[in-house]
Amino acid sequence: MEQHHHHHEITSLNKAFIIGISLNLAFVVAEFTAGFWYNSLGLLSDAGHNLGDVASLVLAMLAFRLAKVHPTCSYTYGYKKSTVLVSLLNAVILLVAVGIIIAESIGKLLHPRPVEGDAIAWVAGIGVVINALTAWLFMKDKDKDLNVKGAYLHMAADALVSVGVVVSGIVIAHTGWYIIDPIIGLLIAFVIIVSTWGLLRDSIRLSLDGVPAGTDIDKVEKTIHSVEGVEGVHHLHIWAISTTETALTAHVSVADISEMERIKQEIKHDLQHVGIQHATLEFETSGFKCDGRCCSD
């Protein structure tokens, strides 16, 4: 039953990626067309930005599928780590996009120029719907997978940008206050930086084989100690195989080595409940000394 549920989640996410890519690609074509029709540099620039988001979604889907590839002799964990690398890349892309928004906004503040308010507002309004719908497709899984969270943040950020463009377009069309466009751009950039920081921090942490956020190393150690027959734990290491799977290695001291198989199965079973899917355990008899809980070999 659990395996069927897992398969359903994979199928659902795969559909979300395909739908999201298709919708955003169609919008990019429409926005490029509108940009040429209205001779709007703003619309053409935003279309280029959205094309970058399509590329980010394609990368996220590629990593999602690579994570399902079976291990080989050269890649004994398969390509699961690609999800971590893509989540890091997506965080960097988001921050680069923010840098571009800030640069353009400052440029517009220093050198205000006319903007086609009505046309931009209508096209951006369509963008709000497309980006919000795509973000919604990833919303329920964004806290389960850092890679999916990256895709969600991209779409949510774009929806926010489009809302800002709609507001500025309407205000400009009715008042002629062109300065509202760069001001809203800077506000949006600040919001995106705040929302992206967590993704960047967690992605770097997983890339460096740090303990995944949400995994309590004290709780993990207590879980191992709670198994009957365990007298000590050392050389404890925890890292992410992918954005959804966590691994552990540890040396476990036991009083009776003949109980090793029972203890091993109980530890692995209990570790599943604290988010450790892959545990490699080395057993020793009592009396082994180790300086520090997380000391290296």
C-alpha cells in the first residue's frame, strides 16, 4: 500500500512538471509575440526571464527523473545527488534573476522611460494566472523535496513579479507615474531574496554532506541507544543521498556480539521513523573509546 502511494506521488509530480513546462512555454511564446507587436522592451525582457524559468523547470524534472535511475558500478547511489545539485543551481538562478531585477529597477529610477501600461498589465495578468497555477501544482510537495521547493519558489516568485507588473501597469495607465514600476520591482526583489535564502542555505548544506535540515542528530543518537543491547555509539555521520533520502553510518558498541543481527534490524527499523532511509552500521564489543560524538575515522 505504501509503495502504491509512493508511485502515485511520483506520477503526480511527473505530471506537474510536464504541465508546468507546457503552460510556461506557451506563455513565453505569447509574451514574445506581444512584445514584438507592442514594441515593448519590458515584455520581451520578461519573456526572456520566463524562458529561463522554463529551463529551470526542465532541469528540476531532469533531476527528478535521474533520481529514479538504478545504481551502476560507477554510480553506486545512482544519480540521486543530482536533485541536490539542481536545487542549488535553481537557488543561484533565482538570485541572478533578482540581481537583474534590481539592476533594471535602479536604471529605471535614474532614467525613467515611458511604459505601455494597459498592454503590459493585460499580458502580466495572464502571467499571474499561469505562474500561480504552476506554483500550486508543486505546493503540496514543496516541503518534502528541496528540488520541488526550488521549482515552487521559481513559479511563486514569477507570479509575484507578474502581480507587481499588473499593479504598476494599471497605475501608470491612469496616472502616468512611471516611477512606480522600478519601486515595485525593488520591493519584489527583496521578497524573492528573503524566500530564496532558505533554499540556498539548505542546498549548500546538502551539497557539503551536512546533516539535512529537520534531522535531529541528538534524537537519532538516542534512537540508537534506546535499542536493547546497545552500549555506545560513535563515528556517527548523517548526510543526504538526495533531497528526499537520508543516509547514516555509525559504529555501535554492544555487550553481546551474538545479538548483533537482532540489534541491527531493530536499529534500522527505528531509524526509519526518524527519517533515516539508509543505515550502514559497524558493530564492536564494549570498551572502544572515541573522542567526540561526531569524530571522523
